[in-house]
Amino acid sequence: MRAGSGFRRSMRTAAVFLLIFSLDFTDRLHGLPHLHPHPHLQSVEPHGARWDPQFTEKYFSQALDHFNFHSMGNGTFRQRYLITDQFWSKGYGPVFFYTGNEGDIWEFALNSGFITELAAQQKALVIFGEHRYYGRSLPFGKDSFNIPQVGLLTVEQALADYAVMITELKTQLEATDCPVIVFGGSYGGMLSVYMRLKYPNIVAGALAASAPILSTAGLGDPRQFFRDVTADFEEVSAACRDAVRGAFHQLKELADRQDYRRIQAEFALCRPPSSGQDVEQLYGLLRNAFTLMAMLDYPYSTHFMGTMPANPVKVGCETMLRGPELLANLRDTAGIVYNSSRVLPCFDLYSLYVKCADPTGCGLGLDSLAWDYQACTEINLCYESNNVTDMFPPMAFTQKDRERYCSKRWAVVPRPDWLKVQFWGEALSTASNIIFSNGDLDPWANGGVRKSLSSVLVALTVSGGAHHLDLRGSNKADPVSVIRVRKMESELIAQWVKMERMRLKD
């Protein structure tokens, strides 16, 4: 996701060029919207500003299985979390808890500066919890993705992890009367919504940024996602959309003629394709590049889910329209994502992109295995491109396709309606104290809640905003809209904290 979604990707290959490449690019080439490079202890913002959150990395002894007392010998695992009390009014200030999503928790902490900025205003304790089976929170180490061990990777187990962690840490830190607000972006935003629904006794409110809680529950149009990716490029220029579509048509003509050597030359592939499967893999790799540029279309350069220039959609369109050689332009546009430092001498189709149960991409490395499993069980991501409502090649991914893949890969049968049943789907009217924020440039946005459902279920739109821009730290290039939205979020959260304090006194 996708809010991406990803970023977390460790490159694995025997080829010498990829070994050299991995020294600089390991964990930066992504397929899922929620990916992450190596964690750093400091985050460098554009224009030279440096933000140091001063987090301490710790581990929590967590139950392997919260719901079966005979499972896995009642064992535990070490769950990582990050914590900072530098702003906290001890024993009184609220607790801001980030519900970690599908990747290394450092990546989310270092790209969610709004939370610590808000903590400074409201004197809050800040905790970022890492999701089980991601980053370093591997319940069974290198065996975590074996069957049946991987079966403990569920949304429900992750939510229970956070509920237990919050409760016990509050006790340890003498913060039992401190209201808890949860935050999350993309899949993490979904988890924040679910925490408020399932554990309202623990969580007083939730900020869910770019949380596609409807589309991942199988609600809505499966054509929506790639239609909205296309719309981002179309908004820059209709000619850009047409150039992308034209380039894919030219690629299809070469594939139909099985002119694989020409395809290799045009796209600088390390090896020529040799089958329709290889061509489909190339389609997926190219489509994924446009997905990431749309998701990460921030007004400044970033190192989140890959290295991106400022306004990558605009940069991509400039590349697509720079001359008549559409295939070369398409290759170089994909290079914005896959070869940003221009050190990669050729593209290896199966090392840079992995086809999986998420058509928006799962990324690479162990985190991609975890997300693939979740996309095969609870997270419904049956999105398609069709070259009619979007600019990409027709690539279907139906429930039948999902069932076939998941049965073969993980020996599981997906539950397409489970999130809708378990976490209410669109029947949210009895819930309260949730902010659903979305940027109108984000292709995940229309898979979430776009209209306020009540005075306590508030939808906010960041005009000109990409994937959970409001969670990022303040930046000189921020649009006025995100400054306004953050102010509204701050005011609502302050109200929730005040209300919860009153409730706790009663």
C-alpha cells in the first residue's frame, strides 16, 4: 500500500552490477506504497533544515498469539518500538501512538514529523509501534514466513499487540490517566481507525491519513486506483497521458511480434524477455513506477519509499514529452524511480519488481513477503488497469486470480469480505473521534472516506496533497491547504484529549 502504501527492501541477486547497485540502493526500490530505506537516526528536510526526533529504540515482550492459549506454547517475541518523552508533561500530557504499518518503524517515524510537532504543542509522549512481521519485529526470526508460523500475521493480532503495548507502557510510565490518540498513514491509518473501533476504552481518538479502508474491504470500483494514477499525470498535461498510453501501445506491438531483442534494447534490460510472462512483468514494473510517482508527488524532494525529486509527476511528464522516442522516454521515466542516482547499468525485471497479491506492488525483501501474505488473507487489493479508464496496459486481477495465486503461494483462501464484516466497512455512523484525511493527488484517496459522516467522524481534504502529506513535518514548500488541515487536526485532537480527561475524572 498505498497509501501506499510502503515502503524495507533488501536486494538479493548474484549479478555483479546489482551487488554494486545495492550498496547505494538497497531498500530504496519499491513496489508497495509503504516501503522504506535503511533507518537513519536523523531526518534531513529540504533546504538544509535538520529534524532530530531523539527517539529511543526499545523492545517489548509481546504475546505470539493473543487469541489461542494453546498456540505456540504461549510464547512471546520482541516487538520493537520507538519512544520520545522530550515534550511530555509527565503523567499528564497525552500519549500519541503511531500504529506502525508494513515496514521498518524508523522509516515512518522519520517521515511523520507532524506528530512530534504536535507533541511539542500539546506536551505529549510519542510512541511508534512496529507491526509484527515487519522490520525487526519478526516473531520467529528467519522462520517467520514459514507455514504455519506466518499464520499469526493478521490485522487482529497487530491491533491486540498495540492495545497490550499501550496499556502496559502506560502503567510502566505512570501514565494511566493520560489520554491516547493513535495516528497512522496508509495501512497504518487503517489500523488507527480499527483501533478506535475495537479498543475505544484504550484509544480516545484516531487520525487516519490516506487510509483506504473502503477499497481494501472490497468496496468501490476496482478500476479506481489506476484511473486516479492516470488522472494525476493527465492533470499536468493531457499530452503526457497520451504519450504514456502511446508508449505502452508501441511496447505491445513489439511484444506481439516477439521482438524481444528490440524490447531489451529500448528498455536497457539486463536480459531480453523470452515469453509473455516476461512482458507482463515489464508492464508491472513500469506501471509501478507511475504509481509511486503519483503517491509521492510532494512539492519537495524526499527519501521516503524511494528517492524522489520535487513534484515527481511533473518531472515524469517532462521526461515523457521531451521528444518523439516514446519508448526511450518511458524507460527514463521509470528510471526516476528505479535508477534515481543513475548508477544502474541495466534493469533486471525480476529483481526490481516482484509480482504479488497486491497489483500496486509488494516491494522486495522480507517485508514484501509479509505484505503479500496479508494481501492473500485479509487485505483485499483486487485493482485492475484496462487502458480505457487509465493509460496502462490491460492487467486484470480478479478475486479468482487472487485465489489461484494465494492458494499456490501461501496455501490460503482469501476472505474478500472479512474487513467489511470485522471492521464495519462503510457502516461507520456509530463510531466517533476519527479524522479521515486525504490528499486529492493521492490515488489511494478515493478508496477511503472522503466526506464527513458526522461532527465526530470528520473527513479533511488536502488540496494539492499526495500520500499522507499532512503527517509529514512542516516544510517551506507546503501548500496552504496542508497547513490549514494540520491546524484543524490539532484542534480536534486537543478537544478529544480534553473530553477524555473529563471522562476519566468521572
